[in-house]
Amino acid sequence: MAVLSNDDSPVYLRLRGTIAAAILRGEFGTGDQLPSVRALAAEHGANPLTVAKAYQSFQDDGYVEVRRGVGMFVLAGAVDRLRAAERADFIAQQWPRICERIDLLGLDVATLLERETA
């Protein structure tokens, strides 16, 4: 399941995307504890059940483990597996739409890349 989502995504996917991006940026590394459900819910003004659903999806995908009574912790290899999943989703789902939009707008890819590096 891809985690980096857009504004049209359900709230739990946006929360999952927020945490996934933090993991990919290195804010949470192997063995680090994720914020509690209540803390993340309060920080984002979300329902704790929605946060729990986002966290459950991380657990289902094998990126975190639950230590009963303690919290959720990032598993070894989670960053690499998460990055690989996001790359695959980007190439399969997002890139074709981006290419279509580039063509529709008559943009030149080389020019776009030059603007990014400037």
C-alpha cells in the first residue's frame, strides 16, 4: 500500500503518509518509537480511531511492531521496504498521470528538469 498520499485521500491515509514521510526522512529510524495514537491524534486534530487505523496499516505491512503496553516501533529494514513500495507506486500510479499532464500542457521535460536544479 502506498503511503504518500494527496489531499483527496481519506484521513487515515494522509496520516499514514505523514508518518511514512517522517520515516523516509530519517525522523524515525530502526527501533524508534512512533508517537502514541493519542499524541498523533491531538497533533493532527484527528480521531484516535483514525490514527489507530493508519498505524494498523503500518503493522499489517510489516514496517512497525507493537510492544504491548509500550507502543509502536520501527522495524529493521522498514525504511528500505517503504521506499521501494513508494517508488513502485510512483512509477505505476503517479508517473503515468504526470507524463500525461506534461504532454497535455505541452511542457518540455528537459526544461522542467533544468528549472528544478536551478
